Amino acid sequence: MPYKDREIEKLYYTMGEVTQLFDVNASQIRYYEREFEILQPKKNKKGNRLFSPEDVENLKIIFSLLKDKGFTLQGAKDYLRTNKTEVKENQKVIESLERLKQFLLEVKEKL
């Protein structure tokens, strides 16, 4: 049976990795942590924030609502409170479509 590469998912991401992933300052991530209750990173003994993959997904949702859909902070908070499961399902669909788009672009380049 041939070996199949699989994506290794980290258990926790550091603040630096998250800021690079979203291309924002650490202060903005800390601010969103205070404002949105769905964002709950763990803290180690030194006080460093460790973000789980679920926290990263929640950040993607927050950035999508604020940047792409134009919600205000209060509007995004209210929307997340009332439509939490719907928003998470929509985010999964968006991510799968982005992966499909990336695959199709790679196929186009090879042609």
C-alpha cells in the first residue's frame, strides 16, 4: 500500500503563528479575544496564548464577518450568538470551495 501524505495538524498555535496566518498585529488578536466569547485560547504558565485549531477556525469566522461581510463588532457578536452553528457550517463550505478553487487553478497551470 503506497504511503499517502497527510496534513499534520498542530494541537496548538502560538500567537506569532496566528498573527502571521491572519497578517495582523497581536494586539488585534488580543482585542478580539476580549470581545468575542467564542474565542478562548489556552494560556500556559508563562501566560502565552496557545490557540487550538477550533480557535483558529473561530478567528477565520470573525475575520470573515468583519472584513468580508462588513459587520460591525457589535453586529458580528450578535450574529454569532444567534447563528453560531449556521456560521460554522457556512465557514466549512467556504473553505471547501477555496480548496476546490486552488485545485482547479493548479490544474489550469499544468495544462
